[in-house]
Amino acid sequence: MDRRTALRRGGGALALGGAAVLGYSGSGSSTPTVLVAGSLQSVVEDVGDAAVEAHGSVTVRRLVDEGARDPDAMALADPRLFAGLATPRLFATNALVVAYDPDSPHADAIERDWQAALRRDLLVGRTDPANDPLGYRTVMALRLAGVADALADVDVFPETRLLQSLEAGAIDAAFAYRNMAVEHDVPYASLPDRIDFSNPQFADRYASVSVELPDRTVRGAPIRYGAAALTDAGEPWVERLVEGRERLQAAGFGVPDGYPVRATVAGTASTTD
């Protein structure tokens, strides 16, 4: 059985239990409970005492809406997911990259020209647009790049396990956030600003593409992270997270001048910050 067949046969089991749980115990505990985006799971380990659970940001909002979780605070990779729930504080930015296995036979090709490399017989991973913003940003970036057909042969993983799968050699490359590659110390190919969702100057271009989700349409926008306390118990944790400029930058996030800042509209990230 070749690597691709083995990967796909194991994909269902891998998708189950995709959450990273760091002592999450639900509401009612004296320790604040926090739900975070999968791309934040490493950096929040140093934020302070809290019971943290990491999922894709869309999954986080779904868990709250369905009453499956009742957290004291949330930190998500798309502030629009706070709509109708809280007005988040914007605290970090990011960029979409192609992380790759340095031991892959395709490593040099990916570094040299990631678009051309996608047309080779290599294993590429991404996340599910229905579960997290990384998934729908990947789809939109490939559309902006004019290589949307590459999605036909891309394997889907939970955000919390995407880079672990890369490190294990299950895939050659993965569409990930820059901070994920930095934190896992794996090489990555940067994408042009016009498609990596990092630069507010390209906000109109980003907004020219969209992804249809089961319950809504998501239009492209610069990557912004937002955090909000849902109870008084969550306030200190949010404050430590959003004020941790050096910690966030060391982890590979961007922190624009003036951050943290309140989102200009409840649940909506400004595209002109």
C-alpha cells in the first residue's frame, strides 16, 4: 500500500478527535475556560492559568452556539466569527504559506516554485473550510492564484494536527499559517501578498473571492485574530493574550502598530487597520 493510499485510509480516524485539549474542564471551574483557534494552541500555553481547548475557529463558534461549550473567553482566527456574541479585540495578524517537509524529494521544487510543484505527484495537506478559516483562506488563495484545480488532490486534516502530519512525513507540504511553520520549525515558501491575506492594501482583491459554507458565504479579508471575554473570569486571560506583543511576534504572528484594538463593528474585522 503506497503512502497516499495509507494516508487516505487513515484519514477518517485522524479527523476524529481533532481538538487539542489542555486541561479543559468546562464552565463551573475556578480556572477560566478558554476556546482558541488551532493556530493559537502553542502560543497560549504561556499566556497564563486557564483550561484551554483548541479547534478550528468555525468549530469553536459552532460548539458555543450549540451549547456544547460555555467558555469564559475565546480567541479566534477570524473576528467575524464573534458576530452577535461579543465585540473582540484585534491583537494579531498572519499570512498564508506553504510549509514543507525538508526531507521530501519535492522540497527544492516547492521552495523554488510552489505553484509548479503542486502539479507534481506530491502529497499536500490543508484544513476543512467548514471547520476553520485556514481552510477557507486556502481555497480562496488558490482561486486568486488561478490554480484552484490543485484542490482536487489535496488531503484534509484537522487544523490542530496539520503540521504534525507534515512532520511525520505523511504529506510533503501543507497550506498553513506562517506562525504554525515558525512554531514547528519547518521551512516554508511565502506566498505573494496579493494572495496570502496578510496585507490590508489588497483588501479589495481578497474580497473578490468567496467560499460557500453550509450556513453562509465567506468573503476574503485580511487575516486578523480577535479575542473576547464572555465572562468576568475570562477578562484577565484575554488581557494577557492581547498585550503579549513580543510573545506573539516571536511565535510568528504579526502585531501592527496600535494593536490591540477593538473591532470597529461588533464581530467584524476592519480591513483598513
